[in-house]
Amino acid sequence: MMAELPLDQVRTLLAVVDEGTFDAAAAVLRLTPSAVSQRVKALEQRTGRVLLVRAKPVRPTESGEVVVRFARQLARLERDAWSELGAGSDGEPTRVSIAVNADSLATWFLPALTRVPGVPLLSFELHREDEEHTATLLREGLVMAAVTSSPDPVSGCSVRPLGRMRYVAAACPDFVERCLAGPLGDALAEAPVVTFDRRDSYQDRFVRELRQGAGGASPVRHAIPTSEGFVEAITLGLGWGMVPEVQAGELLRTGRLLSLAPERPFDVPLYWQQWKLDSPALAAVAEAVTAAAAQALRS
């Protein structure tokens, strides 16, 4: 028979992870540090797993992430239950934490949140992360939902497709004239390139496609970690880059940017993943995000 997870121990583990130390968790829980430590050890004995890495700050192990995610989901269900019973805190909003990639955040995602009804009262907490890594925040229990490029659901989560975000290889006319003579794939492998950050692989992937797997973009690259700054850097001629179609449209029409390979669009499928909870707040957000994505993204 499967052993139960004592709620006081589960909540204590969550407090330790959120506060970073046993002493800080003890202060929040109004317990002694010794009592906090005993609860965590008891939970580890019950689960047969090491749940915490005792470092500064404390962080959960892979097994600990499972319990932490359960603790956050339990807290969410408890708040929803009290709200439905009419016993919630007057005027206190429901916090909804979401991981979203920078390009979605800069284009279609914020308008999506304006579609969410005003009841129940919600407070959004957005975590900006690369779409290939937003699922990690779900897995760690740090967010309740995420826009991700992974169709594989995180354990305990549901997934639905949102659409495809199209990117265009682009550069300003002066940059094209200065740096992109000869076969495009070879030229892009040598020309300065603009990336979002070190995790941004789109430019490398595009060059490999052009060159049939040979190499990637130039090692001369400028990391610009904001969507608006990224597009501006390309427009000013610092390098070429993969620009979201929705941001490139007006710049292409006015000639400030040139599409380097109009016949080679680069599409990234996006998905909405969220906890499998019967939560009115999550359901309202999911409906609004899905509707907005259907209009903003390619099917």
C-alpha cells in the first residue's frame, strides 16, 4: 500500500525551497530550525528519496522537484476551494505564474492576458525563458503553465498546440551589401550575427539547413537579450538574425530590413502546458491564450 505524504511535511519542504535555508523557512513557519529539519528528514524517510541538496541556497533534487510541484498544486487547489466556499481573503487576487518566451512576450502574449475575464481577480507573474527551456520551470514546480516548444507533456501537466511562430532571416540593406556576397549559406557562416543569448540556436540551425548540416553561424556574434533590442540591432546593421515574422512585417515593407531567404521560412511550433488541475483561474487563462494564439500564430 502506498504511503501518504503528510501535508505538514510537504508544506515544510516547499517553505525550505522557497526561502532557501532551513532557518528562513523556520521563521516563516514559526517553527524551530530543528523542527523544520526533522520534518524534511521524516519526509525523505517516508519517500525513500533524498529530496534536498543541502547547499546555499537549498535546492530540490529531481525527486524533490516532484514533491515541490505537488505542494504548489495542493496550495493552488486549497485556495480555489476556499474561494468557492466564499471564505477567501477579501480582495486578494489569485496569483498565476507562467513561463513564456521573449518573442511571444514581445508580440502576442500580453494582449492574450487582456482577454482573461476580471472574475476571478488574477495577478500574473511572468517568467521569461527560452521556449526550449520553459518546460523546465514547469517540471521544477516554479510555474503553473508555460508556452513551450515541447509537445511532450511534463509529468502532471496537459498540453495543447498553440500554432507556429514564423521567423524570417533578415538584415538591413547596408549589411547585405557589405557582408553577404556569394552563396548565402557560406556568407551567413562568416558574417556577424545577432543572437538573443547563448541559448539562442535559431541562427545556427538556419545556417545548417542552408548548408545541409555543415557548420553553423559565424562565431562573431552579438548577444542582445531583449526582443526589441534584438530587432533594432539587426535594423542598425550589427548583424543578421532570425526575426519573428510579426515584428519583421513593417520593417520589410518599408525596406529597412531585407528577407535573406523568402523561400525558406523558419517555423517554431508552440504549445501551452499547464498543471492538470480543475482550477477556474488556470482554465480562464488557458482559454484566453489559446484564442489569442489562434489569431496571432500560423496554424
